[in-house]
Amino acid sequence: MKTLLSLTGIVLTIVLLAAPSAQAAYVTQDLALYLDARDVDGAGTSAADATGTLWKDLSGETEYDGTLINTDWDLAGAGSGSAADPYTMRFDGTDDYVALLQDPVLQLPENSLTIEIWNKISASIDDEGRPDRSYIYCEGGSSSRHKSSVYYTKASTSWAPGSVQFDHYTPSGTQVIIENAYDTEQWMQVAISKTDSDVTVYMNGAQIGSFSDVETYEGSPIVKTSIGAEINDLLRHYFIGDIALVRLYNAALGGTDIAGNYNNDCEAFGLPPVSDTLDGDLNSDGFVGGDDLDIVRSFWGQNVTPGELLEGDPSGDGFVGGDDLDIVRGNWGQGTPPAPNAVPEPMALAFFVTGVLGLLLLGRGRRK
């Protein structure tokens, strides 16, 4: 019995300490809405095989099911499920969208939200005569104002051309939070995380910018929330392209969680995973904190090797300035603070102690 106890402890200790950590699945805590074209009815039916107009909410919480408007799955469902051709809903850019019609209407908290959408914008966004914007998400009021929205602009528009943007209505009017270039006909994860003081925008698991946003929403009550259209009392701008996955959270996810969600789904869209390094972790110790801020301060205002983290340039533009500070600040406190000595996980430690005790008991038995 003593021999068995010893061997069991040793084997389990080796297995637990040597086994690689499993890739994290998508974040489920505070998930308010989850639409996935791989399973549009909650029974495993893909968008390409579905019929009707239901897009089932898979969050398991509020169940704000989506309803396809001015189209159905026979018309809009597409894809074969391969990385080159994932399942998706195809939006024609004319009048179709997905409405969340439950009462009360789904709306994310004012100062703690995350919008994550896997989408592919069509090159037709730049066709002559098309509107200047193409919306992928919108919380709409009964007036022309909307609370929060995500959209693309045409390359030919006179303001912020060819960019992905997040709008948030404030007492001073519309506030354009982030502008970042995008590629048409390319699958990408776009995610916006908002706290009561900051907005951070991510593309394909990596932070692309942040903005201070301390004002609160000012406008009429939210009466509609939609995927694929700017929707309030008017319908003016529709999305043209594909949307395959939507996750909305009642919390502001950090960079690690956004990257984890991306890594969970990227293979399905033929994209490579992002590394486990944290945005803003300039010294690669697994934590964004004072040491990283000190690096930025040490090289502040200097031209450095583009993208060299140890020279304070996480933005990759070759100059240490506000963009680099924003990346560190936007991920502040993310990760695990480094400790002087690593501490084994409780279960691994327990098995390790069991193995040691077993060896001692076995040794004592042999000496008798």
C-alpha cells in the first residue's frame, strides 16, 4: 500500500507539473448575447443549412434571440464550415439586418461593456452611390441619436476615410472614439471594451488604440438594438459583408480575455493565433505595471527601433509617445504579478507532498 501511495503521488505530480496548460475557451462570465453562425438554432444547425429567421442566443442567460429582418437563412446563410469558407450570415447592404426584439430591449451597461464581432466587410462598401458608413452594431433611440455603435467608413468619404470606428453619444454630441484602417474581404475580430473612464479597441486580438471617455450617454431611451444596421426611428446605413459571430458582454474585458476569445475562434477563420504576451507588457514578465511604465518614461520622446518593446515602442511607429503610453495604460494591471519564487498549484502541491511522504514511508519500511 505504501509503495502504491508513493508511486501514485510521483506519477500524478509529474503529469500535473509537466502537462501544458489548455487553450482557454471564450469568456462566458458577464456574457449578455452570443450569436454564432455555426449554430443558429441552439441545436447545431449551421447558417448554410438553416431555414426561417431565428438566430438563437447561445449565451444561456437573457436569451435575446436575433430575428433576421427583410431576409431569411435561405437567402442569407452561407459557408461550408471550412477555414476558407466559414459559416456566416451575408448582408446585402440594402435593407437586411438582425433585430433584438425582446422587451425590455437589450442594452449594454453605460460604463462597462464589451462588443466583439467577427466580420468581413465587402469591397462593395466603396461602390459609387453607397452610403458613407456601414454599421455592424447599433443601440438606437427613438430619435436620430444612438447610444453606442460600431461602423466602417468608405475610403472615399471626406472624414476619417477607410476606418473602423466606435461612436458614443455624449452631452457634447457624437464622439468618435477610435479610427483605424481596415482591409476589405478579410475576416477580422473587432472588439470594443469600455469602462467608466476609457475605451479600448482591438482588432484580431491585439489592441489598436484607446481613448479617454469620461462623459455619459445623452439621448433618448434605447428602443432597438441591431446587428448590421444603424437603427433608430430611421434606417439609413446598412452593413454590406459577412457577420459570423457576435458576443456582447455586460463588463469591460481586458486585453488577455480579448486575445483569448480571438485564439478560441481564429482557426475557424483561417487566421493565426496571437501570442500569449500581453499588450503593454514591455518587459515580458507577464504583468502590465510600473516596470513597463518606467520603460516608456525612459525613452519618452525618442526615436527608437520600431516595435522594440524594451525601448518603449509597443505601437510600432518608431517613436515613444502618447500612443505607447495609452497601450500600457489601457492594459494596466493585466496579467499576473511576478513573484520571487513560483508556487505550485494546490492540487499539484498536494500530490507532490503525497509522493514525498510515500517515498519516506517506503524507505522506512525497507530499513526495518
